[in-house]
Amino acid sequence: MRTATAAAGNDADGDDGGRDGGRDAAGEVMRLFYTGNVMDETHPEADGIDVGREAYEVMVTSEDGRSFSPKRVVLKPADYPDTCTNHVRDPKVWEQDGVLRMLLGARERDTAAGPAKSADERCDSGAVLIYDSSDCGESWTLHSVIRGTNALGHREAFGYMWECPFLVQLDDQEFLSMCPQGLREGAGTEPSASTEPSAGTESSIGASKGSRLNDSANLQENASSEPLDKWQNIWQSGYFPLPEGQKLINVETVSTESFVLWDHGFDFYAPQTFVDDSGRTILIGWMGIIDPTYHSYPEGIGFCHNLTLPRELSLSGDGVILQRPVKKLDAKRRECVEFVADTVVEIGQLSADIEISGISGDGMLTLNDALVLSYSKGIFTLQIH
């Protein structure tokens, strides 16, 4: 059954559309938070970064999930740190220590550049903001700002914007997940040696060599040796493991060198998690990204993209997050077809789960004479012919 839209940007606090948000449930009341954007491209100095764009954090409440209260702006541009541009978005809310916490993705301006610097020359940096509320989300105060640092402890840009942030808690271990915008496709962070500030400069935004970014070119060079299966997406998404025993609310920096990708493929972005009634942490991502041109099939259905299969997250013995399809998907399976190596099997339907066991060396699996999955020297490769 399709129901009406619960919340939409249609007035001064979100006239140009809403962005990601989150939900908090307290007793019988559900609180929804999202970012409402207001754009003014007619402004003579509009650059979409500092001028001509405003972001508002909006709250609506509901007791039944169908009827919702009027929208209420709980954070406006004047409430963000002075270091922030007008790119602040994607509230994620949870309760901790008797108060509500809110994570927001942010883009901090190149403070060393001055307002006259062009968009192509900016060296902005991503950050995450934490706000607290002790009155059920009606008002919020800034708790802290989390920024990236390299191995030397100096500020590391690691993209010009961090969006879609959320907290992952597994076995008392915490992780900060986010999506860094501004890393070049096929490139990661720079090696520590090239990010040390020169004499007489501050270890802050714009101080690291070669970390200059811009929106259109999506720049951040990489001189380090990275695995071939890393940084293959246009826009990345991943997480920072926090040191053992540390809580996100007590952290002001994260090591950019500790960043771990959620997914090593492409067409994966803006993942989010929730904890179900049995205590499992489930992750679902957007199977698409904003820039490429997609076509619906069949043509004309009016929408593209999909969500990924739900993944259950768990923690390995050495502190690595493991992702497995949720067990309930097994109930969707029907006929089982077994095959051995060097044989051709007709599946007879458009979807199937393929399980491969007994791998003892290099191998290759071809699907429909078009999709080839190969394994050689510890590397899986997916190719489309």
C-alpha cells in the first residue's frame, strides 16, 4: 500500500528539497529529522557554497506514523560553527546518556583563503558536527566538531565535504561512518610524508601539500600505493574505527588513514543502519549515485536505482566489521541447482544466489556470456564483456 509523503520541502525551510535524515522514537512519539535546503541562484554572488544556499534542520513528530505535526526548524544557518560553509546536512539522531545526540555532515571553508577565492581554488575540508538536546529535540547546542588528521596528527582534508554520517556500535566498539566528497575516483588519501605542513604554516585546512580540491573536478591526488580494488566508486562511503574504549562524543579527530570502505564496488552510496528488535545492526545502501546518467528498464517507468539487500553487521575477533546478507533472505530461495567446475548450467530465471565452495586455486565463473567473476592470486575481479 502506498501512502502520502510524510514530509516534503515546500516552504522557506526546505523549498528546494529535503536531504537525508533520521528518526528517534521516545515512548509513543516518533521524531523525524531532515535537512531542508533553500537555494537562491539569482544572488549575484551565489556560489552554492557560502552564498545562495541555506540549510535548515527540521523536525516533525508523529504518534501513528501516518499523521505528522507541522514542521519545526530546530537548527538554522546561524546555529552552525563559523567555520562551516552552507553545506550542513543529513541529521542522524540517537539517545545516549539521557540526552539526544545529532550527527551532521559539514563542509568547512578554506579559512586561509579568504572570501575572494574561486570555487576551483578552494581547499575546503569535511567535518562532522555533534549537537545535544535535553528537551526531546526542541532545541540543540553544539557539542563538538570532528575533523580528520593524518599519521602526524596534522589536519587532513580528506575530501571537501563529509555527508551522511552515522554512529555504528558493535560489541562496545564505536565507528564513525560517513561519505567523503572530493576524493578522486581511483584515489585515496595522500601519504603522511606529503601532508606535513611546511615551516611557518598552521596544521589546518589548506596546510597539506597537494590536497587542493574542487567540486567539479572531484580532486584529491594520491601518490601512495593503494590496492587495485579500492576507490573504484565515483563517491566513496566508509567508516573510521575509533580507538578501543573511546566514545564518539569524546572524540575531536579521526585518523584518515584508518578509513575503511563499506563497499569496494560502484553504484553504492549513502548507507544507513538501524538496530532491529533482536539487536542486530542492519545496513542498507543506495544502489546508485547522483552523477551518472541512468536509464530505467523498461523505459519510461519514471524512476531508477534501488536499495541494496539488507546486510547484518558483526565484529570479527580483530575488530573488523563483517557484512553478511540477513538470514531471512534464505527463506526466499526456491529450487536448488548444483553444478561442478567446467560445466554449463541453465538457471532458468533472472535472479539467483550463487554459492561457491571448495576454492583451492585460481578460477573463473561466467554468467550469461557477459559477466565474468574471476579469482587469481587472492584478488576477485568482476568484468562485463
